Amino acid sequence: MNEAQWQSLYEQACSVREKAYAPYSQFRVGAALLTKRGGVFLGCNIENAAYSPSLCAERGAIAAAVAAGDRELAAICIVADKLASPCGVCRQVLFQFGTKIRVRSYAADDPQKFQEWSSSELLPDGFDLKPHG
Ligand code: THU
């Protein structure tokens, strides 16, 4: 991943963040996912009155990539009000699709402010089960 690629993902994550549906937390998150084939898929958080059905931006973007048949994930860029460290569920879902996915989290007000990890740094010794077939 080079800085121009991150810049492009950052801009797309900022745009999709505007679509976030976060009436309960008011914490708006956008995610832009790059696949090894060069596909870009976007997601935003979608909250729910019953709380637990709420969807994080990261999982929305991963769902879009998988539905497009493009599931070799290279990198995901997350933009939120402040640096958002991906939740445990999103870490497990990322890990399912690769241990070397680059993950960057940015603060929306400052593209210089970010944190970066690999998917296995986010979930050391993550649960793995070889799928059947
Ligand atoms: N959220 C995300 O979408 N991604 C993260 O990495 C952290 C949390 C969402 C879930 C919820 O809608 C809101 O942010 C507050 O937790």
C-alpha cells in the first residue's frame, strides 16, 4: 500500500461516512475497502433501535466485497470522529478473510492522524476453522 492509495481510500471513506445512520450514538463511521484485484467497496455504520442488530462500517464494506465475489482483501481504511479501533466482531470478520489485511483508522478532522495495524495484529491467535469443501 502506498500513500496515494491510502489517500484515495481516505477520501472515499469520508464520503460514505456522510451516509452513516447513527441516530443513537451520533458517532459516524465510514470504511473503504481495497481488494487485491483493485476493487473498492464502501460501508457506513447502520444503527438500530434494538441496538444489537447495528452494523459497523467495516462489516458493511466487507459484505459488499463478498457479495461482488471479490473477497481477497488488501486494505481497509476507517474514518470516524476520532480514531476508532475496530470492535472485536469486526476484527474476527476481517481475520476470516486474511491475516495480512492492512487496517488504517483515521480521525475525520485530520488526515495526518491515523493508526495502522495488520488484521492479525488486531486479533492475535484469532479463531480459524478450515471451511468444508
Ligand atoms: N463503529 C463502527 O462502525 N466501526 C468501528 O470501528 C467502531 C464502532 C460504530 C458502531 C456504532 O454504530 C457506533 O460506531 C458507536 O459505537
